[in-house]
Amino acid sequence: MFLGIALLVTGIEQPRDKPAAIVANESIEWSELTPRLAEAAGGVVLEEVILERALARELTSLGMSIDKQDIEEERRLLAESVDRTAKVGSDERVRLIEQIREARGLGPARFGALLRRNAMLRRLARDSVKIEEQDLRQAYELRYGPQFRTRAIIAKSEVEAAAARSRVIGDGGRAPEPFGEVAMQVSIDQSRYRGGLQEPISPADPETPLAVRQALAGLAAGEVSQPIAVGGAFAIIKLEEQLPGSGPGYDAAKADLEAEVRLVRERVVMDQIARRLLGASNPTVFDAGIDWSWRVRSSTRNP
């Protein structure tokens, strides 16, 4: 869309009559800092600026725009996301947002630019996101519906998984061994350190392999599945218990669920738009440090 942008970078804009800093009565000149700053973050910042300009052109070409209210909405959504994830009060929320900004190097200029980019991306994504009733029903089941509490042993081969199952069910007249102990001994999954205990699984979760959900549906509490092929390995799963659903009724939760599903869908489309626009860029970068940083950044974005 915007091929062949030429960016002549001669250093960060600063008052040329002053050094960047003074330490122990010695001046640290911009000429010493600029190449290192360019290598450290030049690619990231260049990507941000390219994306901002591409988004602005895209909005203009579609007859769209954003205003201060859209940018403030992004600030509100960030606060809500922190509230939802960390479940904290307003004072703690402010502290957590500051920590996030510090960790990502988002000072006043970059943070404001981030909110503006997100507002532009969301405006472009908004109309393409459609929420169906079945999406909300699935979201309700994921959050409030029944769940399985399980343990798992993951083995490299079906033979090894079957051998582990024989041990935990006491096959061949042997006494059953505790599932958690066998998991600690033979499982190749990180969950072995907690005896194979897994996060609760929703039967409505599409990210859980269908074979696993089908196996759990046929188990009673305390039973162990046959070996199941999962991601190049084999698993046996013990159903500890089925947790009943809880929470508000569907009608009471529907509005909040719709807002959350929309945010997730918008984020996916926003990321797709950003990748498309950045993929169409072909900047000519004259500063060696920024050019190196940009190429490294591009290689991680498009492996």
C-alpha cells in the first residue's frame, strides 16, 4: 500500500546546544547515545510510526475517523482488562497499569500513540466483527457451565501410555498405584510436578482436543481413559470429578458476555490488519542502527 517509503534518520530530535546528560562533570553527547538507542529500540519505534501512518491513510480512504472519545475508550478498555484479569480495586489498577507501562517502555509519548493506534485499529475492525447467538452460548458454557477436574499422564508412545494405565488401574491382578505418583515418574508433561493435575476442562472448550472431550464424557469419577493421541504424544486421563455449573443465568450474563466476545474478536481482526499493513511496508532506512533493528524486528514478526 505504501511501498518505497524513504526515512532519512539523523538522530533523535534534541536541543543541539546541550549534551544528552552530564555524569561526574563529564558530558555524554547525543552522538554517543544515538547509535545505541537506534539499535536498542529503533526497529520497534519505526514500526509504530509506519503503522500509525498506514492506519491514518486507511481510515481516510474509507471515509472514517477517530476522535478523543475513541482514544479515551481505549484507556477505559485497558483499565477494564486489568480489573478483569487481576480483580483489583482502582488504586491497585493504577499501579498495575504503571507497571505495565514501565515494563514495555511506554512513556507519555509512546503510551498516547499506542492508545491512538488501537483506536484506529478498532475502528477498522469494528464493522467486520459479527457475534452470533451460538457464540454467546458457547462463551456462557465456558465461563459458567460444568467442568471436568482431571489428572493426566503424557507419554511419548501409545505403548508407554498403556503401560502407565496398567499401573494406575492395577491391571493383571496387581494393586493399583496412585495416579499422581505414576505421573511424577513417567509423564513428560510439566504437570507431572503436581501429580498430573490439570486446569479444569470445559466440555465446550474448542481448544481442548475433541478426542479428550469425548473420552471425558464417557468416564465416571475415578475412571481412567484408554490412551488418547494428542499433539504427537499419547495421554491417559483420570476424571477426578465433574464440577457443576455455577453463576448467573444466561439472560443475566448475556450483555457482559457479548462485550467480552466482541473484544476478543476485535483483537484478532486488529492484529490481522496491523500485520497486513506492516507487511505491505518497504521502508528505505538510512540509519545503520535503525536498519539493523528493523531487520531483526521484521524477522521475528515474519519468521
